[in-house]
Amino acid sequence: MSFAPGTRLGPYEILSQLGAGGMGEVYLAKDPRLGREVAIKVLPADLAGDAASLRRLEREARTIAAISHPNILAIHEFASENGVVFAVTELLKGETLRQRLDRDPLSARRAAEIARGIALGLAAAHEKGIVHRDLKPENLFLTRDGAVKILDFGLARPSAERQSSGGSTYTEPSEVGRVVGTAGYMSPEQVRGQPVDHRSDIFSFGCVLYEMLSGRRAFAASSAADAKAAILKEEPPETVPTDPVLSSPLERIVRHCLEKNPDHRFQSASDLAFDLAGLSGSSAGASAAQGHHLRRWARSAALAAAAAALLAVGIFGARHRGPVAPASFVQKTFQDQEIFNARYAPDQKTIVFSAAPYGKIPELYVIRPEYPDPRPLGLAHTHLLSVSSKGELAVLTNARLAGIRVFLGTLARVPLGSDRPREIMEEVCEADWAPDGENLAIIRFADGQYRLEYPVGKVLYQSEDYLSDLRVSPGGDRVAFFAHPHPWFDDSGTVCIVDRTAHVSKLGDFFSLEGLSWSPDGTRIFFSATNHGNLYRIFSASPGEEPREAFTSAGPLVVFDAAKDGRLLAMHWDTRILVNARAPGESEERDLSWLTNSAQPIISPDGRAIAFSNQSEPAGPNYDVMLRGTDGSSPSRIGDGFPVQLSRDGKWVLSYVDSNPRRFWMYPRGPGQAQAIGGEGFEKVNAASLFPDARSAIVCAHEPAKDFRCYVQDLSGSSRRPVTPDGYEAAWLRPDGRAAVLQQTEFRGYALLDLGTPSEPRSLSLGEGQTFAGWSGDGTSLFFARLDELPVPVERYDLATGKRSDFVRLMPRQLRGVIGLLSVSFAEDSYSYAYQYERSLGVLYEVEPAR
């Protein structure tokens, strides 16, 4: 049945026909009640005459209408009149993805943007139990304003299901909206006729994303039967890289979606959208001050079940000095991501926070009471420091992660809601508003020291220790902060309060410190800390008293702020340091992490083993040096500390213990005794590298009142001679021991030293931000990595010509919550490697302790 222009269907006036197909006809119509144009889809007579089908389709339409998601075609009404069944939807203007792909190719950036919109729409539908089952470019619509809409959710289902469903029984979410599917886009389980769930849509999504990236179908074939066979047995060819930043991560996402086994795919569309979030915006990466220090984030990790435990038992258990009832709490963010800071606005209901889905680039978001979904404020590369009593933000622009949730950048002021910061001062780490909303306390780095100034210009405290978590008291007379003795190495430290006369009160030392806030009345501070072997807990303290546990939490919590009525703004935190490696002859990386924090992996010259530092909670205060095969065999402990090198003869692991002074050790990989590398006469030994015979080493150290330089030292202690001038603090020997790469102090650059002839080190022409990653086995090339980007680019440096060339890009398969890579180590085959990276996930909660 067709409808001529002017025909009325219910209250709607038909204007023209937009299209027709086997599942019905679509018309442009006008809704005179609201004065808007809509689209009306009239269902075929066979569906309209099936009562059971109609009940089910109406239920599905109501469910989809309840989703109300911007990436799903909105359904306004599902109705019937005089035997005509129709659905009324929003009117879209633009083109289908199929039409767009037929016209010209998409850029990788635009493909990522479209893909994220599709994933978000799927996630919303899957939460309601709706599975699309026919995701393809024809069912995806690109609007003129750049949005993407998913079409045809469940308005038709396969006749086989109508015959077997028994009519009217609504069984389970996996049965909702089941469609026949289209050859070339069906999942393997659809092809086999097996029950399907939301992961079937993820496979189809992978087919669509592949087509957007490559311009061809993932499973192209001359017939439907051949396409189905290809889906079951074949893998699509790799896409041709078109973007140096995006192509590699997008290819990984495609491959993860197209796993034949549903258990091996992304397990939710929300995770998929999260991984795409950073790719659809600006490319991740920011240069980090002092970015080549080992930055061990010594923070406890929690299992994902801890989040459920929070919901089940309440965040708070008992006070240290008496029981309290569980607190009430409200979850404020719903996607795991790295959250760097959060504050209440003056209304005590609006929340401003800085976060990143992955990588190190912070962006500002706001959660308003009338709209709970976090909204970006349009300030990328911007880190939140504080919100004033007048609604003005103190932020860092051009923020670059220095380490352990501390950024460096340019201090700026910007009213909440504005996107035009007014910059004030460079090289600032932290700032907090005084209660008057005019003055600021700041921490900035100058002349090798961290200075706490309050107000700006008046130094109340300075130290070589890095300072963090600056908070001015509600009375404006004191400032609380943390002092950490190992800059960018770990976050252990001391809780301090300084008054305006520069008198400092120290409230206690902790293994790890993150997050601080004053109580509303200013009588005490709340802070998040761990003692060794514990999860993050919230403590409270005042000057003159021992810190005590304020609340017992069911999972790790980091406190950010306190409202005037006593509510706390806190983050549930799960952070881990992980290790990936690629073994000789293997095409895929292998996860070689152990427990929760596996740091500083060093790969053996032959690529068959790695040594790493176990910094998980069960480790001792000096941590463990672990040895593990790159084949995934079980690790074994061989000593304390941090590995530096595995000897060429395969017998030793050179390591150090971060004592004062630092001590270097050679641990045997088999039977034998550990050997100390003498540092007599040195005030500090910074680095060491073994010669091939493991009987001597190049040691970089400094004597009292002198600068760093490098020495060749006999490990028996019988001789030592300087081989570099002052100003070099690290060295890595060439495999044959006849030359070394040197690192200048303060990371000013690299140089090459020929140990065979007396000569000055020769500077290497490298770009900024490069980190040494290894020698080639023949000694002709060096590898350098830029750890401040994702994916991490590794360059090969040809020593004969000085030419630099792209070699490989490294990043973990799952990007969600990944801050970045912290180190890279290449074996002598120039193929095998190991790297460490951090994954940090946080969710904001608003917590009200029981009264």
C-alpha cells in the first residue's frame, strides 16, 4: 500500500515518499501538533498481520525509544491505524555511510570519529538488551552536522525466528531485535546459526571499521555463501597505513573486533568506545619534564571486583576509634579513565575535573546537577588545579605530565564556562585558591628546587623534594602539602602543614601519598595514603596528633575535595604497571606482567629472557629483581632492587638497590653468590654497564663536590680510570664493548664514546625527548624511543651516516587508561623487545559519611 502526498496517517500528513524496500516504505511527513517534519516507516502487511510479531516489535520500539541516545535514530511513536502499522522517527538529513564510502575514502581521523559514535550508540542499545544484528554501512547515517546515527534497530526480525518463537513469549535480551543479517557483515556465530549476544554486533562493527579504513569489504566475495565461508575461516588483509599516529591503533582495534571467538573480542561496546575516544580527538602525547627518569608509580592496585565491593558494602566501614554506619555515596563518572584532579564549584553541587581516556593529555570536564553526564569544557592540554569561591578556575595550560599525577605547565586563570584562560606564570606544578578567591598558593620549580609560595612571591617552603597536593586551609592561614624525597621516582613522602611564618609541622611519613583536602571547619586534613602492604585508605590528622584512619574502605580511594556539608569527592582507583614483550620469531607481543606492578624490564641480548622489578605490595621495601623467559615461563626472584642489564654471557643480572648511596650488584642467573660493584670514593653512583666478559664495567658517578663523569672499573676493585669529561651521568656499552652511548647530565643529549682510542665524546644529532632503547647486534645502529607519545615511535639511528629512520611504533593492545610507556629495551636481534606501561583507571564518587 502506497500513500499519496496529502494523505493523513493518524495525525501526520504525508508529504512525499523517501524510499521503499522489503521491510516497508518510508515517507516524509509533517507533525502538525509540533510543527516538525518526521519520517514514517510503514511496515509490510505480513508483519502487520502477525499479532505476536506486533507485540514484540512494539516492545522493542518502546525500549529503543527509552534509550534516547544521540547516536541512535530516535523513535517518536509506534502505532497502527486501519490495519496500517507504522513507526514515526526523527527526520535525518545527510547520507548513509554506504553513500559516503562510495563517493570517496575517509581519513583515519574521520573514520575514528564515526566509529566512536557507532560504538557509543551500540553501548546504549546493549545496556537495554537490544542487539542490532544487521550493522552495515547501509544502516548507518551521517548527518549534515557530522553526527552518526544507527538505523533499523529491531523493526524487522528473521522469519525463522517468527516460526520458532512460539508467538508471544519474550525470553531474554539476546533474543530482542534479532535480524537475518547481511552476508559479509555477519558474525561467525550468526553464520553458524548459533545464539548471539552483543558481541555479535562488535564483530559487525569491526567489518564496518575495516571498510572505512581500507575502502574495501573485510570479507568480500562473489556470493553470500563465499562471504560466510570467509567469515568462518579467513582473516581480512591488513589495511594500508594512511596516518602515522592513528593507523596502527585503529588496525589493532579492528583485529580485536574481528576475533572469531566472541570471548576474544571486546567484551563491551563501551570499552570499544573508550579505546576510540582518544583517537577521535587530538593525537595523544605531550612532552614531559624530566620525562626520562624512571617514574615508578608505587600505588596499590585493586581488582575490578573492588568496585562492586564498594557498591555492595558502602565505601566506609569503621572509624579507628569506634564504629560508624556505612556512608552513602553516589557514582559521578561512569567510564574508567585516568582522573588527575577534581573539585567542587562554589554551588557545592557542580563538579569540575581533569581527565584523559588514555595518554597524558588532560582535558577539563564539568558535571552539573541538572545534567549528570560529564561534558568537556573545550580546554584540551589543560589540567585543573583549583576552583575559587568566586567560580574561577586555576589551571595549567600546555600541561605536560612530569610524573605521579603532577603536571608542569603555565599557570592560568579562567572563569568556569569560559574557554579563554589568562596565563600568569610558567613552570608551575600546583596552585590552590585562598578563601578570598583572589590570592593563590603555588608550587613551582626554579633553580633546581620546588618552592611553595603563598601568596605568590613569598616562599614558605623549598626543597629538592618534589611537592604535591597543595591545599590552603579554609581560614587561609595554613597550607597543607606532601613532600616526596624521590622526585618522579615514587610517591612516598611526608604529610606537612606550613603556616604564614614558614613554620612547618610534619604529620607523618607514608609509603605512598595521593590526594589531600581540608575538613570544612579547618581543624584537620583528610588525605589518601598507604603503608606498605595496604590499599589506599583515607586518613585524617591535625598538627600535634598521630594520623589515624578516618574510614575503612572496601577498595582504594583517593580524596580530592570536601564540600561545606562534609561530603567528600573521592576516586576509586585501580592502577598497575605492566610489561609486554615480543620474543624472537614471534609476531605478537606477550604480557609478561607479574602481580600488579612490574617495572623497568630489561631484555637479554638474545631476547630469550627479561629481568624486571616487582614493585607489587608483597615485595619488600627494596623491591624484587625478577627473571622471566619471554616464552611466558614462570618468574623467579634473584635479588633486591632494579635490573639494569643482563650480561652477554648469560650468567649475570646487573642491578641496583636505591639505598643512600645507591649500590650496584651482580646477581647470578644460576648458582653462585651476588657480587657488589664497589663505589668507594664516590658520593653517588648513578649508572653502570657491563663489558662483554662481565669482569669490568663502565660506571657513571661523581666524587664529593664534583660533577658526574664515567669511569671504566675493574669489578674486582683493583683499578678505575675516568674515560669521559665531566657532565655525563649514564652509559650503555656497545655489544663488543669498544664504544658506549653516553647520556649528558640533566638530559641535555646523547654522545658516542670510542673506548679504543683517546677521544672526546661525539654528540649525536637527535630530536628532543628521545630515550635510549638499545644497540643493534652489529653495533652500527642505535634505537631511540619517544616515550611521551602514543603509540611510541622508535627510531633507528645509523652511526655511520647520522641518518634517523622510523623503525617501529609500540603500544599495548588495550589503550583504555594507559598513561604511556615508561621504558623500552631492545635485544641485539633488533626484533625482540620489552617495554613497561602504566594503566590507571579511576571513577569519581561523592561520599557522605554517616552522621
